[in-house]
Amino acid sequence: MGLIKAVVGAAASTLEDQWLEYIYCDRMPDNVLMRKGTPKNNSNNNGNDNIITNGSKIVVGEDQFLVVVSDGKIVDFTAEAGRYTFDKGTEPSMLYGGFGKGLIESFKTFGSRFTTAGNENHDQRVYFINMRDIIGNKFGTPNPIPFRDSEFGITVDIRCFGEYVMKVTDPIKFYTSLGGNVEGDYVIDDEFQSQFSADFMQALQPALANVALQKVSYDMLPGAVLQISDAVKTQLQPTWGENGINVTRVSIASVTPTEESAEMIKGAQKDRIYAMNPAMQGARANAAASEAMVAAANNENGAMNAFMGVGMMNQSGAMFGANISAQSQQGMTMGAMSAPEMMQPQAPVQPAQPAVEAAPQEPAITKEETVEPTITKEEAPAAKFCTNCGTPVTGNFCTECGTKAE
């Protein structure tokens, strides 16, 4: 059993005038991934929707993928939009459209499921798989994610939120692994969305780590849509990708660092600016010293702290002078070291002269000749003390207690 495109094979087919059933599918809502086709104008005598009458017409719309199933097995499929005739006597067409031969490989992976049985006692169905992008899937990081920022070489904790787009990327795998023989619609319910979102968030962190290796800074993440999408898709491939559905695009609306990371980034930005501009570095040092002096003057030990503030300012000025230019510093240091030597006159080298006998000079007056003779201890009169109270006595009696001096 197979599908024959009506515009090509209808004129030569013996089924040309048999319009027994007309099966088509309207545009599916975004939350519907697959829908079972139901016949319109059903003239099937069996009255069973699970029997496709020979010669029935099937219409495939844009962004739809048609799967023909017999007894739970895929027997034919097509990804090309158009009108087809169902013929039990033909081989499957396997029209894969723009999907390439990957669908044939998926078909072979799950085994040949074609069967020549076409009797009415078999269960025969058609399913339309939604191939449009499923948009509007929002995400947000409940906890900060560490991100290695390439601009400053530091790890920051960020929060981000945005949207992602999911899509059925391999309808054969999707039907075999997830869709199955549903009776009506296969929808994205709360359980499906919850599981997919959880796996998406689990894949986002290593995906951002891979993007960081490409030297993308944290504030440029909203513009790295392609890199993030490819990284997330790679992370989800072992799970959802093998089930035929994956993320095709990730859009980050906002990236915000935590308060601690924001302060760290501001500090890194200031340090880089001051390092590149020595004049601003000096102004920063002077401002810091002035603030320290004001704060010190307002304290209880204002005088001492103000003195320390002056020392800090002098030290800051010295540091600023040292940072202006290493070459200038070296020149100034060399100049300072040679200054004392330059201030001392150097005596010219004279040729050797014969020794001349010095003229006799008058004897100089020595220090000993100019010093007046001093009175030694032995020449000084002996002092008297009161034998009763110890007070010095100059007369015959003590002026304090009246005791006669001896």
C-alpha cells in the first residue's frame, strides 16, 4: 500500500473516479504535536475510521508530515504538501521532501514496517505531525548560574530569562518513541512541558559554559543566539533529540548578575580604567587620601588620625609618582644618587712636586694654659651635719633642732 500523488497518477490510475474518503487535517494549534486523520464524506461500508478505503484521497498541508500506519507499523510517509491517493496495490512512496535521506535512515533503524496486507480487518490509520515551530516557551533561572566572563577573566553568577523554540526534528523518531497510536491528539500537556523545561534548564548551564569558551562576555549573551541554540541542542540530543524533538532556537531577553557579582564587575571595570589612565589613577589616590583625612578629623582622635591621613596622602602621592612612568622613576633615582657626588668639587690631579721644608711657627696656646685652676675636693672645706637630724650645720648649733655641732 502506498501513496500516489493525485496530480501525477490520477489520470492513469484505475482509481481515478473513486473518491470514497477524503482525509485532511486543518492547521493544528501550537500545543498539538500530532493529530489522527479522520475521513470526511465517509463512504466506508464498514463504518470504521481505522480502515482506509482503497482509493481514498489524503491531503497534506504545509508544515505537516503524513504517516500511514497499518497495524501499528509505519508503512508509508511523506513530507511534501499536496493531494495523494491511497492505493493498497502500490509500493510505499516514502516522500521525504526537504528532510533529506535522514528519514529513510530512521525508518531503517526501526525496521522495515511495510506490509502488503490491505484487508479491511486490519487497523489502518493516518497521522498528521505538526512540523511548525512551537514558540512561546518561556524559561527563567530560579538559581544563579556561574558564568566565566572572558572580558575580565572572572566567574560571575548570573540570572537570565527568555524563550526557546521547540520543534519535531525527526517525525519518524517522534512517532515511534513518543507519539505511538494515539486515538486523537498528542498534545503538549503540563507533564510534557514540565519535563521538557526541566531538561532544558539542565542543558542550559553546560551550554553557557561552552559559549563562554568562545570568548563571549556575560553582557553579550543576548546577542549570541546561534551559539546558545546550538549548544543547548547538543546537550539535549542524547535525550529529546533521540526522540525526534529538540530545541531549534533560544532567545535570552535579559541577563543580570547577582549583587555580589555586580560589585565585583564594577570594581574590575574601575581598576582597568585607572590602570590605563595614570592621571585618573593619581586623582583617585588624592581623593581617597582626602576622604581619609576628613573621616579621621571627625573621629575622637582627630589630630592623630589627621596626621596619619597626611602620611597616607604623601604615600599615595609617592605611589602615583612611581606609577606615572617606570623610565622616569629610574632617571630620577639615578639623579638623586649622583647629586651628593656632583656637589663635592673634584681636586685636579697635580704633578708631583719636591718637598719644601716648612717654616717654623709660633707655639700655639693650648687649652690647658687658658683654663683657670680648679679647686679640688681635698682643698674644699668639709661640710658639717647635725648628729641628731642630719641637717647641714654652718655654725656651732643646728638651726632645725638646736643640737650643738661637734
